[in-house]
Amino acid sequence: MTQAATVETRPARRASRITPVSVFLWALRIAILAIILYGSYLSISSGRLSAAQWRDLFVFGISTGSMYALIALGYTMVYGVLRFINFAHGEVFMVGAMMAFYVANALAVTPLWTSSPAVSLLIVLVAAMFTSTAIAVIIERIAYRPLRGAPRLIPLITSIGASFTIQYLVRGLVGPATKSFPRMEPLRGTFEFGGFVILKTQLVVIVAALVMMGGLYLFVEKTRTGKSMRAVAEDPETAALMGINVDRTIVNVFAIGGAMAGVAGALWGLVFPSINFFSGFLPGIKAFTSAVLGGIGNIVGAMLGGVSLGIFESVGPSLVLAGYEIPAFSQLKDVVAYAALVLVLIFRPTGILGERLAQERT
Amino acid sequence: MTTNGAPPPVLSLKGVNTHYGAAHILKDVDIDIHAGEMVCLLGGNASGKTTTLKTMLGYLRPSSGTVYMDGENVNGWSTAQRVGHGLTMVPENRRLFKRMTVKENLEIGAYLRQSDDLDADYERVFEMFPRVKERLTQKAGTLSGGEQQMVAMGRALMAQPKVLLMDEPSMGLAPVLVAQNFEIIEQINKAGVTVFVVEQNANMALSIADRGYVLQTGKIVLDDTSQALLANPQMRAAYLGDV
Ligand SMILES: Nc1ncnc2c1ncn2[C@@H]1O[C@H](COP(=O)(O)OP(=O)(O)O)[C@@H](O)[C@H]1O
Ligand SMILES: [Mg+2]
């Protein structure tokens, strides 16, 4: 009856053996590394780009990447509590961007737009944030909550359905034409500090994203609601037994993920001014890639993954591909993103910081 | 519920049936727990002990029958409401939030407390478990089994329980830690907390409990004082290791 002393039993580590597959994977790793290094050597030594051009690519990568990071937070946090990928999250972002467009367009004809650009921008951001939050919460309520307890493949498939539904709903409501975000005069041109030159729009994007991510991090670490989210992510049953309302916590997670995507949507309009009903797809996939790259389920990982992917994508083609004299190398930036996803899944499925995509809760 | 002057049980199940899908787990279970008592529920593996606790807490809903707290039908209450009214569980295998710090685990215990002033509660936990204080900023997953048990008890105490539900506190602990743990449980009970302890380790549980119920494949088959159960030949054969 009495049990013997317990010690946590760990699965014995599998003896590492050299198999043909591992030899192949190592050869592949070395080959990829060699291609990247040699390509970089070729393009740097060719002197095709000046130092300033490299810097611009880098900064552009950071600003795009910080938007990926904001969107990636929604993927990773939802995965954290529900262990499924919400493929409709790209559409949550798109709806925020669409709302940002309409609000910006309405504001652009008022004196406010030129007299107080900061206030205008804030209104646009808040409107986008609320819209995306609302959409995220509605999707959770009608598409995912009824499926709680179903095998995780089912909400995953549902999320793809939700994604198309939102795309075509938006297309039906606002038409298929691409809309163009009104310009904000004070954000034209560059900003200089200490010899460092950066486009003003990119500076706004980076600062806003940093503020949002810092705020989110503190919220999740320090507040009662944040702690309840972490508890539910780690062990939903025990969290429920401690009196945490798991359903409400899940709604909070969707709401926060939505808010981050909404902010990203508004910022997106500053950098890439054209938007249509399909504009959520690519950033959504990139952000999903970022979340996997950083380690799905890990919040800091999503932030790091987003910024890293932005940089790879921006610098990678000029650095690696241009060296091999590939004609349209800059057209290949999306390839870099997908290649990054595939390579992460092959070589480091846990991402930079996180857990295995297929790992069960322990 | 019984009236005639005596206060109603703090917690009781009346004719409770609980299903997992089509599987009928609890069958017409009746349990009464009175204020200040220490009651145990004994039963082998998979007899439905954890299911009983989850039904008490409203994590599982009975398909028929009623859960009462202080004589009030609480079938419509959420788990959060029940925890808020003083029903607190220490789960099987402790189930700490291992990626969170010890401090955060204690905070989760106090999740539903209205008051912001938890200093006295922390002091009470630290007094009972000085080791917990030393480990506050450590991730709970890095603690030893014995320390984790202390944090699990501390987490439950932070909720200021009126009724403490303990799911197999002896599971997975070395015998010396089991004995220590049961002393702590007795101490908590003496301080006025009603305790309902679920165990496979019948000897240990009956040595401290006032009364016991015996659960067999979801049915209560025996229900008596601890002395009577210890003396019961049927009981001795099935659960107390006599041959
Ligand atoms: N989540 C679940 N889904 C289906 N059946 C379950 C689940 N949890 C427990 N059971 C079944 O209910 C029965 C009682 O389980 P439980 O209450 O955990 O037993 P005990 O705590 O006494 O070991 C077992 O047969 C078990 O297989
Ligand atoms: Mg059990």
C-alpha cells in the first residue's frame, strides 16, 4: 500500500546513434550553411550595396518584423491555452487594418489630420485595436467555444473556414478593390539622430510595437489576469479546480491577441499603404512562421521570432541570393520566409525558445 | 436536508450519479461532511475517488442527485463560486504550476480572495512551511517532491478554505514525508478547517480521520467511524493488507 520513495521518473535519454537519416540531415545543415555563407561572401565582396543600404534593409526588416511579432503573439497565446493554431488570426489583423483605413480616410479630410497627427494616429490605432479585438472574441465565441473538448484537428479546420468566411465577408462589405491608406504628411521623410537615419514611419512602427510588446509582457507577468492566463496555459484542469474561470481566461487571450493584431493592422497601413480583403493572408502566414520560429506557445519567442523573420526576409535576398547573381532576387523574400519555416521544422522544431509543435501538455 | 436544530452538513452529496460520456462512474453516492470533521474516502485505483471530488467542486456535473454546501443546493454554482465559498482542493500529485514561481502558485491559490491584504495568509503558510519562504522566487518545477507538497498545501491554505479536499496526499511521497504530511493535515483540521481526505492508503487515513466511507467501483459500500472500519473484517481483508 505505501509507496516507495518517489523520485520523478524521467524517460531515459535515448542513446544517440548515427543513422543514415541523421547523416543526411547533418549534410543538409552543412550544405545550407555553406550556401548561405558563400552567397553572403559573394554579395558583400561585390560591394553592390553600400553600408547605408545594408542599414536600411536591416531597419526595414526590424520594422516589418515587429509587426509580424505583434501578430505572432495572437497565434502563440491562443496555442498556449488551446493547443491549436487559429488560422483566422491573419484575418483578425486584416479587419483591423481595414478599419484603420476607413478611420484614417475619414480623419484625413478633417483639420485634425494635419493639426494633430499624433492624436489622429492614436485614434486610428485604437479603432483598429477595438475592431480586431471584437472580431477575435466573436470568432472564439461562435467558432471555437462550441468545439471545446473536440480533437484539436477540428478547431484547426474550423479556423481555416473562419478565415475564408471573414475574407469574403469583408470582400462583400467593402468590395474587392485595393484601398490606399491616406498619407500622413508629418510622417514623410526621415528622422536622424546621431548620424543614424531612419524613415519616420518605420520609427513609429518600431516604437509602437515595442510599447505594445513591453506592455503585454508586463501584463502577462505581473497582473492577476496575466497569471491566470499562464496557469490555464500550463494546466487548464488544475487552474479550473483553483477557481479560475477557464472560458473567461480564453476570451481574454483572444481579446489580447486581437488587440495586438489590430495595432499591427493600423501600423501596416503606414508602411504598406495598399490593402484589400486578402491582405491578412501573407502577414498571417509570416506571423505564424514567426511564432514557430520563436517557439510556439512562448510569448517572448514570438517577439524574437517576428523580428528575426523580418530581418531574414529583408536582408536575406540581397545578402545570400544576390551573391549568386539570381536575377530577380528581391522578389524572393517570401521564399525566404517559407524556407525559414521549413528549416525550423526540420532542424529545431522547438523554435528559438519554445516547445515542440506536437508536444502534448505535460 | 435535515433540520431539527442541528446545523446542516458543510458539504454533502445526495444520490449523486456522475458520468464520463456514457461511462457511469459514481452511482447514487451519499456523503455528509459536518463542520470541523475529518472524513476520509477510501477506495482502490479507478474506484471514482477523484471523480467524487471533482463533482463536489462542480468541475464535473452530476447527471442526477444534488451537491449541497451548508444545506444549500449548489448544483447551479460554478467551480469558482464554490471555491469562493470555501471549498478548496489539493489535487492528486500536487499539480503545481511548474513553470510559475512558488510565489505565483500561492497567488493562484488566493485567486478568488476579495481582500488585497494577504500578508497574514503568507505568514501562516511560512510558519507552517518555512521552506516555502526560502523558495518563493524559484520555479515550482525545480522543487523536490516534499517541497512541492508543501507548496500545494500552502496554495490551498491561501484560499482560506472552510473545507479542504485532499486527493491522495500520500501518493508519490516517501513514507517519512507521508507521515509528516498527515501531521500537517491533522494540524490544519485542529485549527478548525473541515477536511475530506481521499486515500488508497487506508491505514494512514483511518489513523487520523473521525469517519470513513469506502468506495468500490463508484458505489459507497461501507460508511462508519474509523475505529469500526479498522475493526471490520471485510475492510481488513480488502484494504488494510490482512490476508
Ligand atoms: N476524463 C475522463 N474521461 C473518461 N473517463 C474517466 C476520466 N477520468 C476518469 N475516468 C474514469 O473514471 C473512473 C474513476 O476514475 P477516478 O475518479 O479518477 O478514480 P480514482 O481517483 O479512484 O483512482 C476510472 O474508470 C477512469 O478511467
Ligand atoms: Mg484519483
